[in-house]
Amino acid sequence: MQGVFHIDQVWAFICTDADGTEGIPAFNDGLMMIPMIAADEQKVRALRKALDRPELRQALKGKRIVLTQFTTRRDVEVVQGGTGDPS
């Protein structure tokens, strides 16, 4: 990561199924699955454009999509970086 960046808010595109079940949609960018969650407005705009991709529009057809902003941060646990040794 470059520079100082502190995550104090997160945006998520939340998809609601007909039965009320919520989840965060994701799409394949050709290399990996990209969840539709962002920590800055530039990424939010990029994800919003992704909703226009035909395969994503088809997968989400008829579902309610809401862009939600979460602004309360509460650190729950600190996990130190691993050593590479699984034992």
C-alpha cells in the first residue's frame, strides 16, 4: 500500500433476495472474484460501473441492490502477520 490511509468508513453494495436474505455480490474480473465492497469513493465509482457488466446484470436481475455506507469503526481483534509456519 502506498501512503497513509486509514479506513474509517466502508461502502458495500448489498443485494437482497426475494426472501429478504442479504449478501454482498461479487464478480469475476478474469483473475479473481471481486466483492462489491470499498473503502474509498473512487473504488465505489468503479464498482458502480461494474454493475453495468452484462454478466453481473444478468446474475442480479430482479434483485434489489442498495449501496450502503458504514461509518462506525470498532476494532474487535488484532491478528499479527503470520510467520509462514502453519504449526
